[in-house]
Amino acid sequence: MSAIKKLLAHFDRYLSLDDQESQALTSRLTERKIKRKQYILQEGDICKYSTYVVEGCFKMYGVDPSGTEHNLLFAAEDEWIADFDSLHKEHPSKLFIEALEPSTILQLSKGDLWYLYTNHPKFNRHFRVIIEDKYTELQNRLLQTFSTTAHQRYESFLEQYPNLSNRLPNTQIASYLGITPEFLSKIRSERSGK
């Protein structure tokens, strides 16, 4: 299935697009192939695109003053990723978005998003749901960091990202969970022993 067809199928699961809406969307998309470890956003840059992942996997992360990376979220096939704060306010991002695997993406610029929002209301509703879902995901994750154990956070990770536990190295998952890779190995070992 082509990248465009995958994206149209994605929209059809929410609100089916008519021919005019499909044409308006597809004429504004940019398809890119991204190499592993390639950035689509770096700290200090302004986020200019909302990105749909056709194939592959990305991480969004920040770096603390000591140089330690802290993964905020992952986006794999059929998900969107962007620093919406930077995209909407047009100020420098404090985050990085990096490919963890060779990937294929479709991107929409801010101007094209606004055009779709204004001229085709279904897109406004669809992207509002995407942003609300990501906000809820981050809110729940923040709550978990101070109210659950590392074991519980790992179980939540498995529920949220069931297809990523075998695709990502322990270092990436541990960064997301706020624990060391060694402790994650212990959790995984205990879990498999049950």
C-alpha cells in the first residue's frame, strides 16, 4: 500500500474524506525517506511540520543540563508526531525528534494545516482529536512518574506501545520510563519468569 493510501485509510477510520478533501490533503503532503538516527527536528529549530509515520519509528526527547536524554514519547506506524508548542507558537523547540529506524514519513507544513483547517472542517476535528490524545498520553505519563512504580510504568508502556517493546533497545525504553537500562532488564527478567 502506498504512503498516501495508508494516510487516507488512517483518516477514514475517523471521518471519511470525500474526493475534494482527499485531493486537498494529498496535494499538500511531502513524502520523505528518513535514515536511522536522522533528525526531523532539533532543539533550537522551529517545528515547521506535523509528521505522519508511514513506516518506522521516532522518539521525541529533551536533554537536561547534564546531557541526559529523556524520551517523552514514541511514534511508529500510523501515528503523528510534532512539537505542537513550537509549531503553533513558532518559537524554537526545546525538543528533538529522531528516527530510531529507517522510516517513511508524510509531512504537512503549518500553512498547509491551516489551509485544511479553514477550508475543510473535518481536518480541524481530526487534528484536534490527535492533539487531545497526545495531551492525554503525556498527562497520564506525567502522573505515572510520581504515582506508580517502575514495574507499573513498564506495564503501561507495554499497553500503550505493544509493538515497540521488541523493536526498541532497553536504553530507549528505560529513558522513557525514567529508570536505568539495567533495572529495566531486571524488570523484564522478573516478568518473563512469572
